[in-house]
Amino acid sequence: MRFTKLQATGNDFLLVEAQAVRRDWAKLSRAMCGRRFGVGGDGLILLLPSKTADFRMRMFNPDGSEAEVCGNGLRCLARYVTSAGLADARRRLTIQTPAGIRTAVPRDRGKRFQVEMGRPGLRPGDLPVAVAAKKAPILDHRVDVAGRRLDLTFVSMGNPHAVSFVTDVGEFPLRDIGPGVEHHRLFPRRVNFEIARVLSRGEIQVRVWERGAGETLSCGTGACAVAVAAILHGYADSPVDIKLPGGTLTVRWDGKGSVYLTGPAELVFTGEWPGGHMSEER
């Protein structure tokens, strides 16, 4: 089975044209994404045909769980189809995801893409999160995790996010605290967790603990969630640069409509994974 590895600000993915391949994708993602015995990646992307959009995308995390949507993954898929000649690198693409249809517009001759990520969900049921709040958005909801008190702001970008603004991103014990937030009883479907430090009204430093993947160098939907949370708090203006360990992403949001995410995506290499026509499709 042929695959292509891509990365977007250090968030790396393995992409498979899956329409002609039948596999147990959850099991395959666990195997391929392993960084010791597999290829290594933050997720497995399936490129599929769509009846309602130009392409359909599914994305599996390294633990085998399926994500609703992935901002960096969308840009990687867009880079792949334009580089492979499956789509015109000069026009807008539509991509079907479990969270709905997203669009990608090439920039800089297809090296960067602006992705329309849809409107953020700010109600408890949008994530979901088990709080009794009657009004949205929910800002600075206090939670104790592993002996640390956190003030969390909840944002859905089609997938769930909890954002905490802190004074020191670099020293924050994310690997200790991240699993406790991800699996907290407040989140029946688990959650992505971002810690953020506002550097200016146009720049925010961020680290991310991704649901099903752990700490990653970047997260597109996480960058969007942080930008939305910062604008809701009055900490930042649009556009805002989100500075992640793997690079910088730019997010635009007018406070009402869709969130727009812009950043690079690059091809890394192609390869062959053995046993391409085994097992059942999921």
C-alpha cells in the first residue's frame, strides 16, 4: 500500500488514497503512526471520493480513534491533491469531513493554504462538555487536574478544545497535566487541551496536547480555538499569529462567522507499507 508523508508546521501525517484499499484503518493507524516500529506520524489521513465535495477526508489518531476534523491535516490533503495533479492548484477546493464540508484556497503557488474551518461552537453541547452553564461562551471554567488549578475556555472547531491562558508556556508541565485534562470526566468524548500565553494583540504562544496523539508540534484546530478564546476574552485582535513549537499559523475570525486558518504544508516522502489488500474496511 502506497502512502505519502506530509507535514504542516511539524504536525506530520501519513496519507493514503484509500478508495482502492480495504483495511482496518484504526489498527493500521496505530501501526503506521508508531515512531519506533512504524513510519511515525501524528495521524493517518484517508483520501476518499465524495458525492458532495471535491474530496472526502477521514483522519485517524495514533491511538486508532477517529477525529472529526483536522486543520493541519486539511492543508496536507490539499497540498497532496494539488501536487499530485488531482486538483487545480489555482482554485478553491471543497473537502468533506465528519464535521462538515471545509474549503481550502491555495496561496503562494500551493505551498500554503487558507482553510475555512467553519463557525466555532461555544455551547456546552457543541463540544460536548458536562457543565450546567446556561449561557455561552463558557470562559475560565475552573478545573483541578493533578493538583493544578486551571481556568478553561471551551471552543468546538468541529472537535472539542479546552484553552487555558498561562504566564509561562515553556515551563508548563503539559505531559503531566495534558492526559488528565484530555480524560477529565467533564468531557465524554475527551478533549484537546491548549495552553497559551498572549505576547501581544497579534501574537500568542501555544503548546498543544492533542486528543489521541499527546503533545504535538502543532494543531490547526487548536490554533483556531486559541484565537477564538483570546478574541472572546478581549486579549487579541484578528488576524492573530499563533506561534507553535513547529511554526506559526495565522487565524482570522470576525467574532461571528467562520474561522480562517492559513499556514504551510509540505510533502516529505512517499513509501510502501506491506500488505495493502488485507482485512476489512472500517
